[in-house]
Amino acid sequence: MPHQILVIHGPNLNMLGTREPEIYGSLTLDQINQSLVDCARQEQAILSTFQSNSEGELVTRIQQARTDGTTWLIVNAAAYTHTSVAIRDALAAVAKPFVEVHLSNVHQREDFRHHSYLSDVAKGVIVGLGAWGYEAALRYILQQPVS
């Protein structure tokens, strides 16, 4: 059975490529997603992506991962990382392992970005590697046994 990986993208990530490229890079979300899909396919894994600017939609999609065959998640909750107990609770409730990813190094940014409501329930956290952080998370997951 192959890994079935869900990538969750939070608010404003749909604007990648044009939104503050000096912080978030020049790749678009579609380019990042396509690269992840291609990498997963090469390893016979299945990868799907979901982006929303709505906290409730993100929570609902995370909850669906409980029964849709998802084995792992990659989560960039973006600004909701620092504010959303609801997303944290959804991730804890579905009990699927996940890697938290941030394009920028949140620890070099504003103080309010230094706290994550997700990190304590994540298997790992990747910050500051730009779009490559997603691939690093994916490559880590692909090395894990399918459970």
C-alpha cells in the first residue's frame, strides 16, 4: 500500500509568486504543488493538495483525512499557525502524523510568529527553507513505513 499524503495550505498561500517574494520566494502555489505531485509519483505515493483562506474549510478537510486513506499530512497553516486552536484540535483528533512547514524562518520574524499551536502535535517542523521545505517534508514521509 503506498503512502497517501495530503498537503494543507493555509491563508494567502494562493498568492505565492507575487506576495512578498523576498520572504516567500517566487514560485507559485501551483508550481510547488506540481513539484510535490511529481516527486510523490516517482516514489509510487499518492499526493493531494488543499488550500483555503477559511479556517473552517481547513478544519473540515483535515477531519476528512481521518477516513479518506490519508497516511500523512504536510501542513502549512500559514497565519493560522499562530492563532488557530481549531486547526490544532482537528490535527490532534484525526491522529494522523504530520510535518509542519513554513516557507520563511518564523523565528526571525515578528514575535507573534514565534509561537505555533501545531508544533507540539507535529512529528517535525521545517522552517525557513522556502519551497524546498515542502519537498524535505515529503522525502522524510516517504522514508516512513506506511501504517
